Amino acid sequence: MASDGWVPEIVVGVDFGMTCTGVAYSMGPDWAEPKTLQHWPGKMINELANKVPTLLQYKEKSREVKAWGFLCDQESEDTDILAYFKLHLDPAYVDPRTDTTIPTLEEARQWFQDYLRCLHNHIEEYFSNAFPRWKTQRTEWVFSVPTTWKSASIIAETEMLIKGAGYGRDGANHRVGIGLTEAEAAAVYASKQQFEKDDVILVCDAGGGTTDVNVLQLKSSRGESTQLQQLSWVEGRSIGSALIDLNFHHIVSDRLNKIRDYLEGEPDDIADKMMRGRFERFKCSYGTAASSAMPTIPLEVPGLRPGGHFPNVNIEDSTMRIHREELKKLFDFQIDRMLIVINEQFDRMQKKLPRTPISYLVLSGGLGSSPYVRQCFKAYYETGEGSGRPNVQDTRIVVVAEPQLAVVQGLVMDRIQTISRGNMIFKERCCRVSYGVRCREKYQPDTNKAHVGQKVVLDPRDGNKYVENQIDWFVKQGENVPSDGFSKPYWLKVKPGQEDHPWKTNIIMSTEPRERLPTSLDQDGAKILCGVESALKDKGVDMKLKNRHWYSRGEKYLRVRFDIRVILGAADLKFQLQSKNNVVLNNDYDAIQVKWDPPQQSLKENGDDMAMYREV
């Protein structure tokens, strides 16, 4: 329930994927299991598809969308079809490819918004036709976000792009927000399998562009509201089936370049056409008995005259033959990287809970459902190198019922349980990064060695020395925090008459291990995540006049004491202002304004500014 009592009548989940995008929904008051949207433009009325391709096509020399999803004409040579641009929405992502044009962050965001706008228009038309009250129903849109996105500022920017694409604007009662990370959503879906209370499961969701891992313990019995406890923080890496496609495309294109004089078109374009159909089917079935019977993959070369023989590039009778071993290497490269991420979780669990074995390793996602991936995992953890780990001895490897729908289904399942039963699936979250606030600390070099060498100022109002630009880490990586938030006390010094002036500070984040966290903004390892500010006048905070007596030497000032309550979501941050008696002073989070990604320097601090002080 929102702070204003608003409760949705329908929840629509959207999982924007690297290769395909899924949509699922559920409606009250029954809140049945989520239904997946299966009808898409470009498909016959009797053709069903659980997902729609994440493809976008613009008109030639124009920013006007020509087609999207199944409507994209992959035989057209007039305009390029844009694909695999999800990873480029992260400013920190570095594309390893050097043989192709890499989209800029601005381009990727534009493509993302244009694609989502096309998707929104289709969903809106579908629901308008199916449900007469769609426009007036209380509708909540929830989106998943990649686990690789660790900065809340990326999430905030993404939410703005989503709203700009039309979501939450179809009716006065429509709202939109970020739900879970892909790792958490996949874990929610996986938990609905036939597990028992206290089972520990490691969920590996390997999709098109990313692989996410999450270790959880099921705390509820069958028939009860699902409750999961995160035993480690979620982790994500750029590993997926789309990277197999890109590397395979490179192999084919490289061979075609060697005979380009005999081709009717560009090698890259021809390679695109060769990867459709037969290659996709072979890749998805790789590891089955049927695929093992085929030593090579025959791919016809479009436009090459019949009878063409080019032994140097394995082309016979105008057909390129790709050996199974070549595809195996592409799979193995991704699998090796998946195992590294999973083993990090096993090792982390062994260190944290040495007597807690992992009951199940659960695979989901497109790549996670691959027969070959499952075979490799079973061989590695049951009889191979990974079998020697103490917490893997009895681990069983299973695949979820609908691997490609795990994220979008789990996204909706999480919301409808909270709405219908009032119980959150994740009552606590294991923080994946550390968050802190910029503040002043009393200079105490004898008891706090971190103060030595730091910038120190003398405050004439109380005669004490303070260290500037210190970081008070209110939550550290790996700590479990309540999903409904936690509070930290702070105080300010305010000149009488300036109570309505806003105080300002910075929220800091770090991905450094907790034992190596910096104590000051002047040290490496910390990033200013956002700026926060609020006016405290008329907010009910505790204000006491200091130096008010005739014998006081310093100038008068107000000592303002308050709590900041931090609501740590799956992928975002919200703030509440509280009085010292834990009275919430702003239910709608608006009293503390957030400005994401300010310039990377701290705000000016001196004796006249309202710098924050950590409550000791």
C-alpha cells in the first residue's frame, strides 16, 4: 500500500531483456498467478509468443520508428535493426568489441525509450480492448532492472525514461515504479518450486546479456506466504547467450570477409541472415542427443552462387560449415565465467555460514535453460573440480519450470503477495554496496586514527575542532537491513532566523569491501551518489537554542536534532525525515529532495554553513 492508501487493482510487470522482453499481469481481488502477454504485432492471431524480441528499426535517415519487435523486417537492407543495446544503458559498461560501432549512452537511452514507447502502446491497446475499465482502474506498472546496475542514480534515470515512454500516464490512477532486480525477481519465481522450509537455494538467472546470482533461504512452509532471507548480496555480470551470438557472428563475418569479392552484399549483413533459423535452433538444442549427432552446422550463404567452393573458409557448395567444437568454445567461455560468479557465492557462504550447505543450485533464464549448460554444471559440481567444496556436497542442480519467464513472473508475484496478504517476500535485504552520508566529526586523533592528516576546522560557536568531509557509513556491504528502512540520528547548527534555509549534504556509495571503506571523501573508493536537501522549519524537529546565557562566549545558534530514515529498495533509495521520537515528518518522501549525480565534489563547508554532524 502506498503512503496515501492507494492500492492497485491490477499489476503489470515488464522485464526489458537483452534479446527479448516479457510482460505479465495479475488482477485483484483474486490476484491469481500472473498471466503472460502472448499476442504481439507481427504475429498471426493464432501464433503465441511468451516474449517479444528487443529489436528496433528506424526509418532511413530518420529518428522516426519504423518497426519494433516481430514487425522488424530482418530481410530489409534499407535500414539497420538495432539489437543488444541493453548493456549500453549502464555508463560503466565497457564494450570489448573493436570491430563495430558502439552506441553512446545517449543513443542507447533513446533506443530504450523508443522501444518501451512501442511496447507501451501495444500493451495499452491490448488492455483497453480486453478490460473496459482499463483507463480508470488503479494500475501499477513494475519494472525489473539489471543486477549489474549498482548505482541508484542509474535507476532514477531509467525510471524517468520509462515515464517518458508513457507508463503511468494512461489514467489518473496509473502509477509506475521499479520493483526488483532481475536476480531477486528470478529468486521469487524459483522459490515457488517444490522446496521445503529452511532449504538454501542459489539461484543463477542467466539470460541474454547478464547472469545474476542470489543465495537465499526459504523461511516459510508450503501454504504460507512466501518469505525469503537473503544470505548474501545479489551479484550480476555481463554474461549471456547474446554474447555467444555476437562472437559467433564475428566468426562468420570474418570468414565472409575473406571472400567478399564473391558476395552480393556486406559480410556483416550476410552473417546476420545466416544466424537466423537453423543456427538459433541448433544453439538452443546444443547439448541434446540430436545436436550431438551433427558434427557440423550447415549454413547457406545468401547470395553466393550455387556450387561455390572455398575450402579456406569451410564453404562447400555455397554452404558454410561450422564445427560443433567452435560453438562449444563459445559456450564454454560463457560457462567458465558463470562458474566464477557462482563459486564466489559458494566461497562467501562458506566463510559466513560454514555449516550451512547449499540445497539447490537453481537455473533460470534463456542461457540457464540450455541443456549443455546444465550438463556442464552437473559435471563440474557433482564429479568435477567444484565437487570438493564443503557446502556443495549435497547440492542438486535443477531448472525452473519456465526459465525465460522467471524474472517477469517473479516481479509480479512479489507485488501481489504484498498487496493480497500484506507480507513482503523480502523482509530484509542484504546490501550489495555501502551507503553513507557526508558529515562532520569531532576531531579526536587520539582515539580515531583516521582523523590524523584530515582537514580540520575550528568552530567558534562551541570552541571544538571538527574534521571535514567525513563519511558516516549508515549501511555496509553484506549487512541485512529491514525492507521498511532504518534510521540514523544527525544534528545541525543553525543561525537563529535561518531555520527556513535548507540544509544540504551528499549521499555516498562505495563498492569496496567493508574492511577497506574510506573514512573521508578525500580518499579513493567512494563516489558521491546524490545530493539531498531539506528545509527543517515547521517540520517538527527538535531545535534548542545554544549559547543563550549571558556568560556564553560563542554566538547563539540553534542545535537541530533529527533522524534520517533510509528506505533501501531493491534498486533505489528513498529518505524520510523523523523527529527524535520516531515520528515520520514526511510520509511521501518529498520533504527530502534528491538530486542525482551532482558534480563530483563535496559541498562547501564552513562555520556559517549548515553542515551535518554525526550523532555520537
